[in-house]
Amino acid sequence: MSRTLTLIPAGWDDVRAAAERGGRAGALGHLERVLARPDVPAALAASGHRLAAELALDLGRFALARRHARAARAFDATDAGLCFLLGRAWEDDPDGCDRRAAVAFKKAVALDPARAAYRAHFGRAAARCGKVTGGAREMRAALEAAPGDRAVVRVAVQGLIEAGQTDAARQAVVRARFLSPGCGELAALAQRVNFEAARRTQRAARNVGRAGRVHTGPRTASDARIATDGDRAVLPFPRRDGPSAPRPHLARPTRARKADW
């Protein structure tokens, strides 16, 4: 028994040292071998599964991260950080599930409502699930609680952009840049917000243009024939009525092609 109690902490120290050196894959493999032992003390098992979940998430092994996060929660179901970790493992996975991520983040917020990062992630996941109003409210609350936290601002602004609330996203970035002047990350985020706002404005203008070109009444023989090239109207030569009016001998006009959008 004394040999076991000596070997396990030693293996744990090796794992932590490897992780700190950047060898996450090696550290994860070593850690899983340690956790596979049936005689691992509960305290070390809880910490080990948490670290394994974090390492697996960093390595993009999302299913493994979820498995270790659940194993860690079996030791303490009231740990908000483990709920958040589980939500990240669902959210970051390209084949994951926004709904399950939102459920995990909601539990994290319920256990620790003061953490702005939990609210930001929960709001974005909720908005992605179609609950835009509630999700945006959570993201704005996160920004109010931590207006200068770049991680919170990054997640909340992205979520607000996806929800179509570019004005709120711009206000958050302006406030964050005031608190952290000269930050390149926030400057890039501001450019993205401006781009998305301009793109939405242009798309709205195109939709209005299309609606304006819709002919709602029946066409008559005397209507002027108007072709369109994109958003520009191509007007024909004026038609002169009357039996004695000479008709110009023109080649058949080519069909106007609709411009690419």
C-alpha cells in the first residue's frame, strides 16, 4: 500500500511537469494510465479527470474531454467550472451540439452567477439555439459585469453579431477599447463589427431595390420595355406611335443578363 501511495503522486507530478512544458499529448497519455489504476485516491482522481478534460479540450479531442469532465463531476456535481468545461467540449466540437452546450453553461451560471465568462458563453449558445432575446440579454449582462475582459468581450461580441445586434456589439467594443487602448485584438474585433454592420446595410439596400423593381400591375402594349443590368436600368429608344412613323432597322437587342449578387 505504501508503494502505491508513493507511485501515484509521483506519476501525478510527472503529468503536471509534462503539461507545463507544453507536452500535452504525452501528459494526457500518462495521466490516463494513472487514472486507469483501481487504487487512485478520490482526491487525485477528481483533479486528474479535470486536468485530463482540459488537456483533451486543448488537443481537440472533444469526446474524450466530455468523458473526463463527466467523470470529474461524479466527485463534485456542484463545481461550476466542470459544467463550463463540459459546455466548452460540446461548443468547440465541430460535430458537437449547441443545445447541450447551452444546458451545461446554464448549469454553470446557476452555480456561479458572478462569473461573466459563463454568462457570455451561455448567452451565445442560447442565441444559436434560437433563443435570441434571452441569449442577448445574458451576453449584455456579461459585458456589464466585465466590460474590459477581452475573453468575455470576444465571446459576447461574436454572439451579438450572430444574433444580428451589431449596434450592441459595437458599443461593447468601443467601451472595451476605451478601457484597453492600443489592444490589437480589440481593434481587429472592431473592424469585424464594422464589416458585419456594412454587410447587413448593403444587403438590406439590395432587398429594398429588388422590391422596388417588382411590377405589381398587368403589362400593356404601350408600356416601355425596360431591361436591367444589375441595379442599373437600360432604357430602350423611345417608341413613336402612328402609322407614318418610320421604324429604325435595328438588330435584335441582346437579352439583359442578371448581375451576380
